[in-house]
Amino acid sequence: MNRFEELIEFKSPNTIERKEILKKYAETSPIEFVNISWDLVSQKTSNWSGRELKDKIIKNSIHHAVLLDKDKITMEEIDLMLQRASILLDEPSYFS
């Protein structure tokens, strides 16, 4: 028997878990996140993995803030990252 024959299912985090994941990554950010509605963000990101939350929301918000020489990340940056992520999800994939 091959060690890769067994399927393992990973479930996406629920709304509460997504909120906690986002908050945890934001706490360790080199740029402060202020006045963020983590409840709203976690609701808008259903079925996202922890990795997607980190990469698409947290890291991209930090990069955006650095490019604009901002010292804080607000809901404005988060909304922009959510919009960009939804555009990418709507684009056809070369692999589909």
C-alpha cells in the first residue's frame, strides 16, 4: 500500500476560526491594523483557508501599506484586498 492512497479531508475554518486567524496574523504584523471589523472580514471570506487569509488579506495589506508609505492599515486596505481577491477568483484559470 502506498502512503498516499489514503484521502485526508481538510475543512475550511468557520467564521469564528477565520476571525481568530486574521486577528492572530494582524497582531504579529510590522504595521498596525486599526479599526478593522474582523467579524465582517471573516464573513466575507467563507471557505477560505488560513493560508488564503494570510496571503490574500494580511500580507497583501502590508505590502500595499508599505508601497504607499502608510504607518497603519485600515478597513480601506482590507476592502481593497477583498475586492482584488474576488476579481482573481472570477478570472478563468488556465488549469480549469
